[in-house]
Amino acid sequence: MFARKIAAAAFATAFAVLPALYAVPAAAQAPQAPATGASSETYRLLNLFGEIFEIVRNDYVEQVPDRKLIEDAINGMLTALDPHSSFLNARSYRDMQVQTRGEFGGLGIEVTMENGLVKVVSPIDETPAARAGLRPNDLIVQLDGEPVLGLSLQEAVEKMRGPVNSPIKIMIRRGDAAPFEVTLNRAVIRVQSVRSRIEGEIGYVRITSFTEQTDTGLRNAVTRMREQLGPRFKGLVLDMRNNPGGLLDQAVSVSDAFLERGEIVSTRGRRTDEAQRFNARAGDILNGLPLVVLINGGSASASEIVAGALQDHRRAILLGTRSFGKGSVQTIRPIGNQGAIRLTTARYFTPSGRSIQAQGIDPDIVVEAARIEATPQGPQRREADLRGALRNPQTGETPAATPPAATPAPENEERQQESTQDYQLSRAFDLLRGLALYNQRTN
């Protein structure tokens, strides 16, 4: 039996994902001894539970399977502790294991519970939820016509799961607007944890979640950029917006990729002897080149660990909006072949010792999401357009009239349109270009 810790944000992905921070599987552990000091009052309360169980079992208006009663009672105990502790039956536990490998079935939404409703933390890129236009902070109020109010998060997640290509109608409440309905077709969700491209002399890497492939994908992407750009490589934009988290060891590895030394994150639980510190090893894959990290309200847990470590070590400039604010670590403890429990066992702290629980990480430069619109301008007259304008004494050339604006090449139109629509990303690229220019002048 092993325990597995989680540091992603706590949501469910429909296949609902909870923002969670999962630690890599530990070596096999012996069962822990029960807590000492159990009193007669404890046993009296356990007898009370057994008595109520028998009453429900015998007198409830409909017959309920014993397994369901017991599992629901366990889940009620755990979910009453905090939003991230819960019981995973055998099927849910298998689904979670598949999810951390980067492929699962469902809608592709990371969700949490807020005031009895299911709240979208973020849609996963290129999934039914993302294609339907779901956004962070959307509230799901109905599933196939059934109100969500009164359901547990796990129950809502179960309703969002289903056979591939089967439809589900979801009623969404967005801000103060009237609720609207969208129909999604469930699909096999294959999470490509790392996507990358080159913009001029700047690299762009997007990490959508922290799965088993994340660290390798990041290093491979940067290696390709170095090979393609060579000495022209000026810096990197690391995009972790709407990243719900994932595996703790991958968050540590991604942070380590950019740091030469120092603490990355520490975890502190109930027992002082179980405190852990994770430190960086020598070696920066960018060799000190400028790094800009994009975060927003959908950046949770494992992505907050990376952002916090890079910010505290002043290795990167954080740009965007405040992150989600999940500063707890969950441990997955298998229970024989009955499933597992997800239990909050520790809080994590950034290298400077700060907890981001319920606070989030504030970016160094706040940039709200917006869309850039070019202002139409008529023909512009410049000095060179004036009759009899003086020649430039250094070039000796006669002033030439201002040429008409060039039309963008077709292959650049798509990327120019993306930059126009994504104001935060455009600002990140501008910031890196400015840093690269400044470094050239000071070196």
C-alpha cells in the first residue's frame, strides 16, 4: 500500500478534476497505528453511528444498499473537514490514477464547490468544455435539468461522467447575466501537458496541468528552441493560466529546471517529524535568460508552487492576475481494494515561508484579461513627405515618401490574431523583448 500526495488545486474534472497537488507514489508503507487516547465517549459515539445505520437500513422509505450507506457516511465525514478531502470508491480511484497519466474520459472541466453550486476553476485546452466556451468562475446550476444545489461535488462529478460521445446539458450562470444552457458531448480527454512554439526570438511554453510527462515535455521544448534559435534565443514565456495543478514531484521538477539552488517548497503537517523540504539542484535550462510567468485565477496548487518558487527566488517576473489560492497538500491513501481516501495532511509554503492558502499569489505586474483593438488611422504625413524636405546629412539621401503599410503575410495572420485577442500574452512578449533589449545595451 502506498500513499500519494496531491498539491493540485482541489477540483473535480468532469471527468471532473479537483484542483489538487498529488505527490509521487511513496514506497510501500506499513499501516499507521491508530491514534491513541480513544475514550469511552469515542466508543459511545461509534455505537451511536451503528444504531443510526441500523435505523436507516431498516426503516428508510426505500431500500438502500449497505455499501452506499457506508461509503456516503465516510464521504460525509471527510467532506465536512475541508473542500479537498473525500472518499474515492474503486472506480473514482482508478479514474484519478488515469488522470494523472494525462488521459481520461469526460468533459474537460476543473471544478470546485462554492455555496452549494459547482464552480468552474478552468476548462482544459482543446476539450468539449473549452470548445463550448466555458470560463473560469462559471457556476453550473443544472445538469440535464436536475438542480446541482443539494448535491455533493462527487455526486455532481459522477453525473458529468458518462459514455464517450454521449451528450449532457449544462445550465451555466455567468456573473449577473441570465443563466444559459450548453450541450456538451463527452469525449476521451487527452491532456497534452506541454505545448510550445517560437515567437520571433522568444520561446513560449504552455503547461496545462502537471502530469507524469510535464518535466520531460518542458525540457524537450526548451532544447528544440535552443537548437532552432541558437544565440538568438532571448527568453521564455511560461504560461500557467488556468492550470489546476497535478503531481507535486512534477511541480518541483519544473521549478528546479529554472533554479540553480535554494528551496523550492516546504510542507508542514500535524506531526513536526513529517515536515519536508524540496531543494533545487544546479542547472538552469535557460542559462539565466529572462523568464516571464503568466498566472490567473485558474492557476492553482502545483502551478502556484512553481510561481511562488520562481517569484521568491526572483528568477521570473509574474504577470497576470492573482492565483486561486490553494495552499494545502492531499495524500491519497488506498484502502485495500475498496478505493482510497483523499485526505488533507499538510500545508505547503513558498521558499520565503509564506502560505498562499486562501490568499493566492499576486503577480509582480497585474494585467487583466483584455482584447486589443487597433485604432483606425488615416494616412499619416511625416517630414519626408513634405515638399523640399532637407536631406539627412549622414546618409545624404533625398527623403522618400512614407510607403504604404505592409500587409501581413498569410502565415503570420493566425498568430497576430492570437496576440490581438490575448492581451496578457501580448504584454508578456513585450516585456521579454524589452528585457532582451536592455540586456543587449548593458552587456
